[in-house]
Amino acid sequence: MIALLQRVTEAKVVVDNEIAGEIKQGLLVFIGVEKNDADEYVSRLVDKVLSYRIFPDTEDKMNLSVQDINAGVLLVPQFTLAADTQKGCRPSFSSAAIPEEGERLFNQFVKQTRVKHNNVATGIFGADMKVSLLNDGPVTFWLQVNK
């Protein structure tokens, strides 16, 4: 299971000209689900995302988490994170979970994040989403949990 974190000053997801999810300062988190990802990966990745220290403290060091500063979390499903890009010039999605399993695990990720954090917005699984953001830094990290 993959999470691509971007520290943002603002971010939103628009679907069919309607805002599906929006945050001010916080984390935009793209979630990718791979074949063989298991339920226990969800809780491990949620904990890692919420506790990852990428916000500046009073000495301007990355020492605070999104929970420490009570900022927003915008969760966006993105199956392309599971692409195999090792061969040729066209990505293969054979390592991505089937849509039903990807949606189930994404929804589980959202549910668990909402239990542990009070400011959570989401994109819509399977929708054509327009994502806009103002990356702060830029600060971007790739987190992966497996086995």
C-alpha cells in the first residue's frame, strides 16, 4: 500500500465542477493499493501518515506531524501509484489491486483516518478528479507499507 504525501498550504478535489474535498494547511495524500495488500497494511500506513513529522517546529525543523498542528488531511485514491514503470515507455497496471479491492481498502483507510484525526476530506474513488494544490516547500514523501 502506497501513500504519496505532499505538505500543502491548500488543496482541493473537484468532480463534475463540484468540490468533493478541500483543506487548508495540511497533507494531500494520494493512496495507491497494490495486489496482495492486506487489511493490516491500512492501519500501519494510517499511523505512519498521521505521525510523519514534516511540518516545521519553532526552530524551522521538520519535527511536527499533521496531528501535532491539527491540520487537514485530503485523501485521494490514485491507482497509478501502483504502476510498474520498469519496462518501455508505457506503464503497466498489473501490480494494482482490482478496482473493488482498491476501493474497499481506500474506504477502510478513510474510515481509520477519520477515527484518529478530526479534519479529513476525500476525493471520490473511480471518478475523474481535478486536484489542485499549493505545495508547501515543496515537501513530498513516498511511504509504502507491505509484508
